[in-house]
Amino acid sequence: MLRRALLAVSHSAAIRKGITSAPVTRDVVERYVAGDRTEDALAVAARLVGAGLSVTVDHLGEDTLDRAQADAVVGAYAALLAGLTDAGLAKDCEVSVKLTALGLALGADGRAIALENALRICAAAREAGTTVTIDMEDHTTTDVTLEVVAELRRDFADTGAVVQAYLVRTEADCRDLAAAGSRVRLCKGAYNEPSSVAFTDRHEVDRSYVRCLRVLIEGAGKPLIATHDPTLIDIATALLARARRAPDSYEFQMLYGIRPAEQQRLANAGHPMRVYLPYGTDWYGYLVRRLAERPANLTFFARSLVSRG
């Protein structure tokens, strides 16, 4: 119930204004977001790479309302990729992109605009010597997102896809995506979805995750195992060993600020470990989803409010 309530407030303009204008909110944001600027993201990425981790960087923003804003997002990714190249980080850092940030919601032309902008970012990533993963959003965008990924892969075969285990359809999507050369990130999912399309019981979601994980690990593609759940990590490790997966044929992935000690443990044990690193000023929706995924984080937020208020 708490998770659904948190996800519901992510769309409240009044609550958004109150939270984003509170000075103490910065304490919470800094736990999960690299900072506002490209320079902030590069600095944190360099620290993570120095610790033996790899990184996927996300320029936050998913409520693009006009073509100029979409172009600005593309410009931000171009600057980020140039910065990664200049800092010698591109081989260890890729980028993650949301199609809604690129203009997907801009009316009848939204899909074409988003595809065009995604192609521009993929071209810049290739020039930098790295790759792009197209993030998944709520279930209303699943079909179009997978269609765009398929189109991008015609010219950029290494474009990554993302699937969400809480959607009933995802096991079938995994079977379609687990082809040679593909990269597929499997996560649980972080949006407020109806029971008509999604598993709503936590245990059902976990069981779906394991079924999808088996498909991806037994398939010919590269599974990107995005979870912080200790049980699922243990299951994944066992399945990888059983399949005799080489270290370069899979990745574990976790969010910046969540279980950093476990991230380092996996890396130290020889597992490829990539950190999802968001940055930018449009952090509100991302923060609320992180709180919803782990409501215990609300305690940290509440203490900040009390101590600084």
C-alpha cells in the first residue's frame, strides 16, 4: 500500500513543488543522484570506475513537453559523451536514455522525434566508443519502446533493451530478446501499474524475475541482472555458474546509492558490476520511485526534515 501511495504522489504537482523547494531535500537527493551538472556526473563516474565498477549514466528527465526541450536533452547527452571521452571513461561508462525525455509524448510525431533523437545519441555514443541502453518506462510505452530498440539495432546492434519482471508479458519478451548479440537489462519495475498487466504481490514479482532470468541466462544474449535483492543475486550467481557463463557475457547492475558495499563485493569477487548513475535537475520522479522501491528510505528522509527543519 505504501509503495502505491508513493508512486501516486509522483504525479502530484503540489507535492512535487513542496518537496523540490525544501532545502533539506538535497541531503536525500545526493544519496541517489550524482549532482545537477555534467561535471558532477563525470566526477562520480571516475570515482566508481576507479573502484573497479562500470557505470551507465542517465540524464534525468522524462516530462519533455516540446521539441526544443527534447533537443536540449540530446545536447546534454552529447556533452556527457564528450566528457566521458575526454576523461578516458568511455570504455567503462555507457549511457541510459528514456524515450519520453527525447520527445515520445509529443503528439502524433512523438515516436518519430524520439527515434530521431535516439539515433543521434547512439551515433555520438559510437563515436565515443561506448553504447546506449534504452530505459523502460510505464507499461503504456512498452510496445513502442521495444519497437524503437529494434529499429535502433539495425544500425547500432549493441543498443541495450530493458524489461520489467512485474509485467505479466515480460517472460515472453525475454524469449524474443535473448538473441545473439543482444543486451537485455532485467529489473523488477518501478512504476504504479494496474493488476490487469502487472503482478502486484512481491513474491509473484520475484518468481517472475527468476523465470525471466532463466530465459536470459540460457539464451544467446548478454543478461544485465539489475537487482539489489540478496536472494535474487544468489539465484543469479548459481544460474550463471550452472550455465558456465564467462564474466564478459553478463553483468550485475545496481542503482547508485543503494547497497554500495554489495556492489563492491560483487566486483571484488570477479563479477562485472555496473552502477546506474543519474544526474541532472529533474530528479523528482526518480527520487520518488526510489523511495517507493524501498520505503525504509523514508526514515532517512524524515530524519533529514526533522534535523534541518
